[in-house]
Amino acid sequence: MTYENLDSKLINELLKDGRASFRTLSDRVGVSVATISRHLFALEDRGVIVGYAPKIKYEKLGYGLTAIIQLKVEGARIPDITSKLSDFNQMISIYEVTGDYDLIIIAKFTDTEGMNKQIKAVLADPIIKASNTSVVLNAVVENRQFEMEIPAV
């Protein structure tokens, strides 16, 4: 077998089953276990694969409320507030963005009371100049990972 597109094929197989063994990956992709091992370790070393984690349905654990929080921040203080925001476990994504707001946060909560308490704790910081919070009514697509395109041979 040619090793062309092997990394993409490995990534796609891991997206389907992140717990697949080297032997299983070897069978699916059609190369030796040693080749699988070398390529996966190389992908990890390059920072392409940064870990192996389960896909969690937070709503099944009681975290059925998703909020999108937008913050305007004193420009030079963005690193200060992002550091503080990172301490809140339920804030699962924090993005520095362009546009009307400086930060967008995706957070998961068990209920509106918990959401309200955490948002008020964030807004108490004088670095925050303005905020806008939206509650997600329905997650049509969430936490999607996409397969790598592999050109036809």
C-alpha cells in the first residue's frame, strides 16, 4: 500500500472510533502496526492529535442549558479576563473574536440559577465593559468533528 494520505486516513478512523487499537487501525487502513504507531506518534509530536477523549453528551449528565456569552473587554486586559474565565469549568469554549464583542464563550449549565450566578461572577470584574448572553434553544449540530478529505487515487 502507498502511504499517500495515510495521516488523513488515520485521523478519519480515529474520528469514527477513538478507542481503536493499533491492530484495528492497521486492518482498516491496510498498513503494518509499526507504520500505524510511527504515524500516530508523529501526528502527536506535531500537535495534530492533542489527546484522546470521549464525546460527552452533557445534557445526559444534567447540563442541558447551553449559553453563548459575548463580552466587550478593555482591549489590553483580554489576557487577564481569559485567564480568569478559563478557571470556570463549565465554560467549555472561549474565543477571542473580531466584531462588536471581544470574546465569545460557550458554557454549559444545569439550570438558569447556576447560569445566572456564574455570569454575575464574570460580570463583576471591572475589565468587562459590556455583555450579551443568549440561551441556546436547540443545538442542531454541536461539537462536530469532520473527516479529512482524501483525494481519489
